[in-house]
Amino acid sequence: ARPFDYQKDEFWKIFPNHRDSDMFKAWLGMAKRGHKIDSFKAPDGPGKKDAEIAYQKSEVERSFDWLRANA
């Protein structure tokens, strides 16, 4: 993940009318309650690509499980 400075007016030029939206306020509240998640880094070696693919698949499956339970 990379940080972005949403508090500067310059950021909002490409997102007019969204700065004060309920959806953004809800996202901001959720982000403030959360915590940093370190990026996945597969170990170097011959299985690196397979480890990255397995990680991505598991994350997609985890997201789908959450959606099934909460959407």
C-alpha cells in the first residue's frame, strides 16, 4: 500500500463532490479504527512465484468469504 494525502485540496481535484460524501466519511472512520497490514513478501527462491500466486488466491477467497457472510 502507498500513502496518499487526502487532506490536501490538490488530491480532491480529480474527485469533485466526494470530499464531504457520507461514503468517504464512513471509509475514513473505518480506516482510522484499523491498523497497518504489512505487505506480503514471498521468500526468494524457486517457489517464489508459486507462493505469490497462492497468497493472492487465498486473499481473494478470504474476501469472497467475507462478502458472502456480510453482503
